[in-house]
Amino acid sequence: MAGLLIHTVVFAAVNGLLIVVWALTKGSFEELPKVAGDLSDALATYDFWPIWVIVTWAAALAIHAGVWLADVVGGGPRRRRRRRRAHLEMAATGAVSRGLEAVIAGHGPGHRGTRPGPTSRPAGPARERVAVVFTDIAGSTDLAEQLGDEEWGSILGGHRRAVRDVIAEHGGTEVGTQGDGFLVRF
């Protein structure tokens, strides 16, 4: 909207200046009402040369207004990008939470029944069960190219915060991260 408003104001100011220049050089201020009353005869009778600038610029302004209107009515690329980004963030956060919680609960991929209970062990050093989780955003390279560096960086930051929140909530340890992937130990 600001661009269209600036375009309109500059259009009016420049064309007003051109009309004043015409009135001072070739025409007169008394002829202006006659020119405005009969635009078809303005060039032939009064040699009103600013008409070419006014008509050309008015066409450009009309195109600008049409693009702006299509953007407003159609939702615009920025609005669509914001909606897609919000959807991706919600999907990533939900998927990370559900996936990590399933692994922690013992119901992740490859789970075949109930979790084994404690078994009797021979005396010696204490043993500890460890769950290792690797995460990755599927198709992240294509997604990063579609969204651009700034937007992808913002989404990736939200993803990392969501994963780290789930890790902390379940007492895990972040072993490392590379790009959009995590290595986590529980």
C-alpha cells in the first residue's frame, strides 16, 4: 500500500510541475480549464505536451494499482509465505514432540511389544540402558531453497527450540547437531 501511495503522490506532484512548466512556457493558466475540458483537442489546439507524460504515467499507475489490488484480494505472496511458514513450524513442532515422546515411551519405529522390565544382572559395574535418537527434517534442502536463507533460518531456529524443549522435558542430552539434524541420548 505504501508503494502505491508514494507512486500516486509523485505522479500528482510531477505532473503538476509539468503543467506549470507548460503554462509558463507554451501556454497560459487561462488555457488550463479549456485543456481540461477538451483533452482530445488539447495537443492539437494548445500544444499541451505534458499530456504524453500524464497518459503514460497514468497507465503505469493503473498497472501498479492492479497489481496491488490482486495482491490484496489474492492474499499476496508475503501472506501466503507467512501461512506456509506457520504451518511448517506447527507441523515440525508437533512431529518432533510426538516422535520423541514415542521413542521415549518405547513405542517408536521398530517397537515389538512391551518394554522389557529389569533383569537380574551379575555383580559388577552398573549397566545403563541408553536410547539414541537421530532427527532430520525430510526434504529440508528443497524447502530451504524455496523459502530462502532468512526464512529458513527462522524456521530452523524454531525447530531447534522445539527439539531442545522436548529433550529437556524428558531428561535427554543433546550430543550434537548438524544442519537440521540432532543426535540425542536418553
